Amino acid sequence: MKKRNLYTAAMLTLALSAGAAAGCGSASKTAATTAAATTAAETAAESTAEESSAAVSADQEAADKVAAMIDAIYVQERTEDTDRQCEEAKKAWDALTDAQKELVSGEEADPDYFGRDTGDASKDDALNADGIGEKELLVVSFGTSFNDSRVDDIGGIEKALQKANPDWSVRRAFTAQIIINHIQARDGEKIDNVEQALERAEKNGVKQLVVQPTHLMHGAEYDELCEAIEKHKASFESVKIAEPLLGEVGENEQAVNDDKEAVAKAITAEAVKTAGFDKLEDAEKDGTAFVFMGHGTSHKAAVSYSQMQAQMESLGYKNVFIGTVEGKPETTSCESVIEAVKKAGFKKVVLRPLMVVAGDHANNDMAGDDEDSWKSQFTASGAFEKIDCQIDGLGGIADIEKIYVEHTKNAIG
């Protein structure tokens, strides 16, 4: 009995030992399996991260390629490669995914270059047809890539001039090659620069050429236009250049003329009407001031902006102010205008461009949401209860169109 019990105990011990050994083996196997699974997961995660990083890198590479192509056509000189570059840039943009388009960023490039909706370009007429005849009226503008503004403002002036001069062929030219390239690349619309337009006139046998610039003043753009025309002058029997919108510059800040008076009245009346007032005096009583934002220039013609302020004061327009994006002259900087409006005691402000077109400057520099826009700066001053923006160019105002028509009439003689 005692022997059996000893045997049984021994066997039990062996069994327990074996079980313990078996149990350790199972735990080791489980631990090994877990470790292997963890390693596999980490490897998979690393692989996924690498793939994701590679995808991001590929997206950025594709976006950077398009950005470089946009920067290449964001230039003020047309070359024999321009047409091809414009076509290739648009094709490359269209091939990007939406996510890749958001990554486009270059010296000048951004997603808005191709992606921003500025209206229907098909409504525009580039006015670059041949078959001109012997009398051409070439309307020269700086230009805008904002389609709706190009149709309403520049197109409005061109149509008014054609209606007033039915015996003349109205054609278009832009002075900003950067804008011409933008429109061509994005919308497939080709607009002549000044050189192309003059060559077209020569090839078509034009004898009498009248050039009507839509520029505001006798500034740098006007001077460059005159130089370009001088080189082609011998190709025509007669060449005449009409006055820009504000007429002669004048000798000092107080020098005004009939053109400046007509412009002052026209733009103020339009702004007052758009703001919902019957007359300017009603806006003044309401505490509302109108601020017209021009471009500004370092050219000697910058005095024209000061003259426009003097013209407003001469007309008794106490709540109308003139400013410029570039702050040239200094008295027209945003900071200076804010102080002037504050000093005059007005608590409500209406901003409106003093520009032929409501393009990039009007939409971004004036009415944009960036902290340096005029709307944002007026708001940040804390001095005003209300700031409104009227994003409308001068070219769409009927009375402004009449001034251009009159200038053309005077040039034709």
C-alpha cells in the first residue's frame, strides 16, 4: 500500500512537471506569436507610411511641375514658345487631382490661376479679326483676367465706341502680356498685345489709325503705348492717339479740368445709386463716406490722384475720398485715407475701385479677406460701424463710356 502510494505520488509529480513544462511551452509560443504579429503590424505601418509619404511626394512633385509652368508664362514678354507653353500648362493642370491642385504654389503660381471662377470667357469678344478695312479704331487697355469684368467694363467701352463710330473697325489690344497669357492658358482666348495689333493693322492695309487708350492718365502705360505706336507710324497715312480718361495731367495738385470733373460726377453718382441713396447729401447725413481706390504710380502722373481729390472738394463732395493701392502719392495710402475719413467724422464706409476694370485689385486688394486688404484695414481700425464694397469697374458706367467716346471723337476730328 505504501509502495503504491509512493508510485502514485511519483507519477503525479511527473505528470505535474510535464504539465508545467507543457504550459511554459504554450506561453512561449503565444508570446512568440504576439511578438511576430507586432513586428508584422509595425512593418505594415511603416510600409503604409512609406507609401503614404511617397504618394504625398508624388502629389507635390506633380503640383510643383504645374507651378513652374505657370511661373514660366507669368511674364511680360511674348516669345515664340508662348502658345505652346500656355497649352501645356493648362493640360498639365487638368491632369492633376483636386488634392494636387491645392498644392500648386510658386513664385506667382497658386490654385486660383486656373481654378478661380471669374465668369464665362465665351461671352467675351477678343476683337482680333482681320478684314479691318482702311479705318481702324484700336482700343488699348491694360487688361484683366476676370472674365465678367472684361466683358462688362472693357467690352462696354469697346461697344460704346463701335456704336458711336459705325464706319470704323474697332479692334482690341492689351498692354499686359501676363494677363494675355493667363486668359489664353486658362480659357483658350487669344488677345493681341499692342505689337500684334499694330502688325495686324499693317497687314490689313489700314490707312487711318486712331488709338483710344482706356488708361486713366498719362502714366507709364500711356508713355509705353506712344513709344510702340511711334515705331509703326510710317505704315499708316495718319495715326492719332486719343486722350486717356482723366485728360491732361496738369501742373500741380490743385489743377483740374473738364475730364476730371466729368469723371468725379459720374463715379460718385454711380456709387451713391448703388449704395441705395437718392443723392450724395443723403449719404452724408447718414454718416456714409465713399472711398475710391486707384492703383497708384511712381510716375509723375501720380499727381492725378491728388487732383481728383481736389476735384471732389471743389464740387463740395465732403464725404468722397481718393486712395491708391500703392500709396503713391503718400496722401492716398490706405492709412492716410482711414485717418482722413475718421477726422471727417464718418462712421460708415463704401469702398469702390477707381479703375476701369474690377479685377484682381478690386477683388483682393480692396475687398479681400487678407489682413492687408483695404476692407480688413478699415475694419481693424475699429473706427467704423460698417464697411461695404462695390466691386464694379469704371468701364461699366454709361457716363464714363461717353467720356471715352468724346475723346475718340476729338481725335478723329
